[in-house]
Amino acid sequence: MLKSVKQLLIGSGKSIAKAFRWMRSVPSRVFNVNFSHNTGKKLLSVALALLFWLFVMDQVDPEITRVFENVPVQLINLQELDQNNLKIMNQHDYLVNVEVMGRRNNVLNMTSSSIYLWADMRTVRSGNNNVYINRTINSEAVNIKGIFPNEILISAERIVSVPKPVTITFTDKFSESFYQERMTISPEEIKVTGPESYVNSVSYLGASIAVGTLEDDLSREVTLLPYDSGGEVVNGVTLDLNYANVTISIGKIQNVQVNVDVDGVPMEGYRVVSVNIVPEQVVLTGPVDNIQNLTTITAEGITLNGDEDTSIIVEKDLILPEGVTLQSPVGPVQIEIEIEQIQSKEFVFNVIDLPIVNLNENFKVEILDMESPINVKVSDVESVITPLTKNDFQLDLNLSNVDKPGIYRLKVNFADLERFEEVVIEPVYVEVNVVEIEE
């Protein structure tokens, strides 16, 4: 050990002399005690070793290495990617570790900002690319020993533009009796631009509209988003146009009555009893403006020739207004015209049985010809005449206009006269004597 100390003293000159002068300034009793025991020698050895280590670090300045972690790598010549219609798909902050080597003081005094790393994008092509990391350091005394890793992985894709269809969806359902008649979208397609895999994943450009309260046509501008086939928004692409004009024509479902016009009359002595249509009602669909006020629809007309003496059945097509259709095809409607012969039936009433109505309470009535019968002849179609009986008629003598005693000629009243085709009453008048009741 003393030999080593001697060699260092010879080589260091004034520095060694300073070290010994400092040692001599330590109180001599400490050295006397330490040098007389093994323990003192050991302590002296440690102190001398520490002293010389400090000297070497300060004066000799050995060469060391140091690792800087997470040093950023700059990407240069990015404009080359644009010119080649390429886009980096995995772009992020690229960080690597850098090992430097140099004199201790220089290495310890430098920072990672003195290191500049870059990757040149001019060599990048579509697909996965391992791009070499270039390096430089802002120091003449420190060198870069290594970079870990020395390449970065760049994944690039070709930029494409592909037209995609515009699709409009409804967030709810049309209210009852309303539906979509038609819908127009302008434009129907819009170009989507972006990395090829992103663009290929776009299924349509969509927007949503609420239709639950619509009762009139709708025209609106909607904002579009790119969606994949699963209905998820696709990010990372751009649209040439991010909106579309949508026009929805609203249709209505309407239940209407079927009518038919019957002109002419059947054979003399016969009459049209009824007109039955099958079906009686149909369901129509069409634009709201064309259908909302419709309550009936007419079939093609029928003209009788004047020789019909029995019921007839004919088929006629419906006359549909413009733009209106049948919800379900029914074909021609079936029309039954019931024709019956006009018949007559006579009934005889006793004049004495005729009710007296509206007679003044101070008067009484005497029928002058009590034996005279009242003949009633009713004419109508067979289905009306056949079931008639005397109980179906109400005859009476009305004295509402009689205000004093005397002989009056009263008309026989027949209730519901309008029910029948023809009613003949014989005699029409009955003579009565109105007398005052004696107290």
C-alpha cells in the first residue's frame, strides 16, 4: 500500500503535498493512538483510500457511460407521406433509451435535451416499416454509444376516397294511420376519405329523424356521421359533405264507405228496393293532402234500361282519386240491386172505431154516418206489403180546430203516410156533429 502511495505522490506533485499538510494538521494524539493498534491502521487506510479516490475523481476524470431513458424521436419529411397519399396509422410519441459515453464530468453535466434523434419518413411505404433512427448529440466530449431500440415501427396506409350511400333511419314509429309515402335524399352518395381500412369499414352515412308526431310532409337538412355495419361511428375519416337534404312525403290510411250511382228505373210496376255493395267499406292509402278529406269512394255507375223486373248483381271497379290506392287489392266490387214488384193491399175500418183526438173537454162528438166503413188501400213493394196488418195503421179524427158546436166535415188522418209508396183512403172525410155538454 505504501508503494502505491509513493507512486501517486511522485505523479501528483503539489496535490500530494497539500494532502499531507492537511493530514499533519490532525491532532497528533489521534495518530499516536491509531498507529499503535490494528484498529488505527485500518482507519488510516480507509481515510487514505477516500482521499485518493476524491483526488482521482477530481483530477484524473475517468471515462463513464450513462443511459438516458425515454428520449423522443422526431419524425421528419412528413410531407412526403402526404405526397404519396399515405397516413401513419400508429402515430404516437416514439421514445427510446440512449446510452452515451464520455468523461465523467461531461457526462454528468449533460441532459437529454442535448440528444437529437430523428426518423426519415421518405422511406415509408404502405404497410409496416422499420425505420432507422438517426442521431446527433450537442457535445464534442460525449458520444452516443447506442440506441435501444435503434428502429421504430411505422404502420402506414394508403389514403383513398370512396362514395358511400346516405341512409336515414327513424328513431320512432309513425302515429296510427300515418306512414311514409316516399323519401328523397340529396345527395344519395357522398365521398368518404381516409386510410383504406377505415374507409372500407364505413357501411353508410347516416342520420336519424323522429317521425312519431308527423302528419304533414317533412323537408329537413340533417347532419351525417359515418357508420359501420354494426351501427358504430367510424372515426378517422372525413366526408366531402357532412349533411344531406331529406324530404319525406307522409301518407295516410283512411277507411271509407263505398257508394254507387244508379240511374234509370226498372220496368213499370217495379221499384228499386235497395242497393247493396260488397265490400261496403275499403281502406285507402295515399298522400295526406289527397286523402284526409275522403269519407266515401264511388264505384262505376249503373244505368237501368227500364226492362228489369228482378234483382240484378253486377261488378264494377272503384274510381280512385289521383295518387290514392287500395291498401289491399279487392278487385271489382259486387253490387246487388234489389228490384221488387209494387203490390196493393186493402184494409177496412169502422168509422165508429176511429179515435177522436184533441177534442175540447166541453164538447162531445156524434158521428152522423156510423155505418159507413173506411177503406184504406196501401200500395208498395212486395216486401213491405206482404207483412202488413190493420194493427200497423193508425187512423184518427183530429178536432183541434173545432172551437164551437156544429156539424163538421173532418179528414181521416193516416199516421206515417210517407212510409208507403201510395195510400188511398175512401171516404176521405167523415161528417160529425159537435155538441156542447150540458152541465
